[in-house]
Amino acid sequence: PALHRLSRHLLARYQKGTRPVRDWRTTTNVAIDLMVYAILSVDEKNQVLTTYIWYRQHWTDEFLKWDPARFDNLTQISLPVESIWVPDILINEFVDVGKSPHVPYVYVSHHGEVQNLKPIQVMTACSLDIYNFPFDVQNCSLTFTSWLHHIRDINLSLWRQPELVKFDRSVFMNQGEWELLYVLSHFQEFSVKSSDSYAEMKFYVVIRRRPLFYTVSLLLPSIFLMVMDIVGFYLPPHSGERVSFKITLLLGYSVFLIIVSDTLPATAVGTPLIGTYFVVCMALLVISLTETILIVRLVHKQDLQPHVPEWVKHLLLERATILLCIRDRKKLIQTRTQSLDTSRQVENNDSTAKPTAYVCEDPRECGAVGGARSALAFTGQTEGSAALQEVLRETMAIRQLLEKREEFRDVAREWLQVGYVLDVLLFRVYLAAVLAYSITLGTLWSVWRDA
């Protein structure tokens, strides 16, 4: 058969150990091509990229030519790859031998053109930048070069046009975590310490992570917890429930960080921005809890506090109310203080009722108190009455007690107003900080996403 006769004719005196040129000055031009089939894994910790590519080589073998008329017009034949010379082209970034299928044959045409097509699982070292995780774009290079032959023996070129290689996604499996953006190609000469130059063909594989999974599982729960923290400021500060609510949020956020720690990429090079985002959110929750404790401290136990200093009244009750546009909300402040007044009213009634009951136990004292005005009218006649002087002293003591309690209520009302204004001020500052932080991160991630 023609295939058998042609195979014996080509391989009978073939020397696969030498470069297939008749003149040793002739350079063997090897055209290469690459198509990315799949992105198998990206190991951020070890800085390793695993891809599956379709790799093609094309060169001319001057000892594998024949006349098709002598062999039944046969113009192409497949030969074992172990029986002919194959260029020693390797990938510089190789870190491990992948599980690539073995293709035992190459195609040879009657002009001596050899085509070596094979799939390769490539495990290469790559400088992975995870700062923008999960909106990161990685650029990993695959450098093809001859390990032994310099550029005068083996020269490299691109099989197809660079534009065709760049946007070729015809065989790419676009269902994983990563999507292929483009593949850039670049030829250069490489030399070490003024030695012979070597030809290199670089392919830059640019891939982008799909962030939907990480947005749903990482960003949205954190955003929801921060929103609930902001909503917690609308709880009344004097109720005491706000502190326990914010402590619960802080504990929940801590458990959330423990759960998502395995999802974040681990690397010794740097920390991704999303890790900084989580730390800042935790710090904001701590600041919010601290602000709540401060406000609760102001609005409780005012009986043990002195009057509000004048500079505090000037800054918070005058200047801050104008700045925060709450001057017209004085009624609301008074409404806030009604709960405090109502809680103290029962105590005041009990305390005032006791002196009244004590005075009215003796009918003579009741009559003395009822006739206090008449007694004052005739002070000249009863000037030496010791009983009347005792009644007057008791009456003045009761009056001082009531005035002192009213003073305590005024102090409590002042501190409650200060606490309310300070709570509104700190809440708006906190809200502005959260909004500015969110807008900054959103803008950065949008720019990186669209870059």
C-alpha cells in the first residue's frame, strides 16, 4: 500500500537526532499557535495557574519530502512523533508536569511541512494580584522557547495573525469561575550575560474572575449587618435595648468573619481589599457600640450629675441644633423627656404624699397649716408661739424638698436633651463615614470591573 511504501521510504535513512536541514547555516523556523481551552484552577497561595491549552507547532523538515506521483498521489501522511526530529520547545514558567494526554503522531505533507498538534495541561508560575478580589483580573504569561538551540538554529514565529489569537474564544469553556478576556502575543530575543540569543514567543493570558458568587456570599451579608447597625440608631437611647442590640450585631459579625475566612484567598504577598473592608466594618461596629454606651451613660442617672456646663449648652443645644436643623424639633425633645418625667412622677407623688400625710396626722397641725395666712396676719399677737414657728419650719422644709426635686428634674431634662442632640450628631457623622466608605469602595470596584 502507498502509506506503507511512503513510510518506509521516509524513515529508512532518516536521522532523528540531528536538525533536519541540508545546510547547517539554514535556520529552522518554527511557527507556534495557542488556544486556551479551560482555566482549571488558580492557586493564590502558591501563585500557580493551571490551564488546559491546545498547542500547535509547524516547521519544515527537508528530509521528509516526496513526489506524490510516485505514491498514488498521496500528499499527507501521519508519522510517529518518536521517529522524527521535534524541536525542544518548552514553557519557561513550568512548575509541574500536568496530566496531558499523549498524542503519538504528527502530520507531514509532501513539501516537508510538519504539523504537531497536541493538548497540554499547563501548570505555570504566575504573579497573582488578589488586591482587587473578587473583582480581580490576572495576567499570566506562557513563554515558549528552545531550551538548547539559539536563534541561529531555531527561530520562532506566530502561526496566525496576533488579532486572531487575541480574541479567539472558539474552544474556551466559559462555564467556570474565570472568564477569558484575551490572549496577547509578543516575540522577543533573550540572552544571558552576552551569550547567544534565544528566540522567545510570549503569550499573555488575561483572565477575569466572576464576582457574583462572592458578592452574594461575602458582600451582601456584611452590607445587611451594617444596614441593621444603622437602623439600630433609631432605638430610643434611654430604653437600654440599643446596647444589647448592637452587641448582638457585633457577635454576629464576628461569627460571619470566622465562616468566610476559608473563602478568602490566602497569600503571603498582600491582603485583599475585601479583607480590609471587613476589618473596617468591624471597627465601625465597635465605634457604633461605643457611641451607644456614651449616650446611654448621659441619659441615665442624671440625679448624680451636676448641671450641664454652659459651653456644652452653647455647643450642643444652640450651635449643633442649628447645624443639624433640629431647632424646630424642640417639641420632639420634650416628647422624649416625657417618658423620664412619667417614670419619676410616681416617685414624686409618693414622696410628696408622705409629708402631707405626716402633717395631717394631727388635726391641730392641719388647722395650723390651713390657717397659716391668718396666723401671719396676726403675727404680732402670736409672736411668742413656738408651735407656729415649728409649723413654718416644716413648711419651708417641704418647699425646699420640692424645689430640690424640681431642680433634679431640670438637670435630668437638660442631660437628656444633650444626649439626644449628641446622639443625632454622632449618628449623622457615623452615617456620613459609612456612606463615604461605601461609595469609595464601590467606585474602586466599579473602575476595576470595567477596566
